[in-house]
Amino acid sequence: MHMTDLRNAWTGASALLFDLDGVLTPTAVVHEQAWQELFDGYLSEAGHPQGYQESDYFDHIDGKPRFDGVRDFLGSRGITLPEGPVNDHPDSGTVQGLGNRKNAIFNEIVNSRGVEPYEGSVKFINAAVELGLKVAVVSSSRNAPAVLKAAGLDHHFEVVVDGQVAAGVGLPGKPDPATYVYGASLLGVPVEECIVVEDAVSGVQAGAGANFYAVIGVDRGAGRQTLLDAGATLVVDDLNDLL
């Protein structure tokens, strides 16, 4: 596909619906840092001989709901903790407490150090807005507004459908297309005129699950063919490729 074709792939639409983590911001790195700080602290407090290693993130935590990650990591060290109440205090030595502490560390990193958005994504958003396209963020994360603010992108997005909003409205998460369809309705644009931009298989499947104008896959490691197989219309390495 030539660059001119790539450009035509998105300029016929009226709106763009962006996933956040991995599409606009490299937030996975911040999640990794937060988990490391959490378990470094916890293991040394507990006097455990074996510290946290980078491979632990991929072996026990990556891609899982937060509290499953806590349970599975602790299990790898032979540690079992009580579950604790859902809103347990972050200082509590429970599964819920540790999960909530991880979230507090994540937000602290985001707020104090900021988040550097992908340069190509920023250029792409600016170009789209200049052309008069409407834009929204549709993210599974419950921290989306804080991340957008830290990345200096919040002024672009009046419509943000994140995990908090989805839970409030009672929408199923990705790979169900419901959150993307809801984002389109908040923009007041028919789904047929909206493009979904995603880096994850479940997100591409969500975009392919409704009658969207197109689904653009951004390959940040999932693999080009994997994203095409999941239903992407086309796949780029960076949103800069569409300019």
C-alpha cells in the first residue's frame, strides 16, 4: 500500500476513536515501573530473599486484571495473602490492598514525572483536528483522564470513554465493540464515519465487531499479521506513517 493510499485510508472519515495505552502514550512502561516499585517494597518489608525481576512482569502480571497480577506474582514466591475488602487501604497487607497500592504508585509516577506521548501520534492528532475530524479516546484503563493530562493531550479530547465511564453506564469491555460505539454516539457521529485506532488484539476485535469506517492497527509488538487477522483494515508501525 502506497503512502497516498494510507492517507486516503483515514481522510474519508468524520471522526477518530483512539485507544490510549500503546496508541497515544507508552503507558506500559509506567505500569511496569509501578509494579516493580510495589513488589520491591513489599518483598523487602516481608524479608523475602528473592527480589523482583523484570521477567516477573511478563511471566506473572502483563495483560491480566490488576488483582490477578498481584495473586499470581505472590504465588510465584510461595506467598498467600488474605483477599481483603475491595476498597482496602493501600498500606494493607492484602491482595486488594497491594493492588490499590500499585494504582496509587502508578498515579504518583504519572503525576510527578509526566508521560511522554508518541511523537507520531501527536502529529497525527494535530493533522486530524486541523482537517476538522472529531476525536475521542476509548480506553479500558480507569486512569485515562490522568494519563491524558500528564501527556498534555487532554485539551484535544472532550469525549473520553474509560473503564470508569464504561462501568458507570454498564458497558462490556473490549473485545466487545460497545465502548467504541458509545464513544461514537457521544461525538454525535455515525459508526460508519468513525475510524478505530488500536494496538491490541482485543481492541482491534472490538473495532471489527461493528460497522466502523475502518480499523487502523498500530503495531507496537503485537505483530502486523496478528492485527490483520484480528480484523484491522490496515496496520502501521507509527501513526506518522499516515501523514
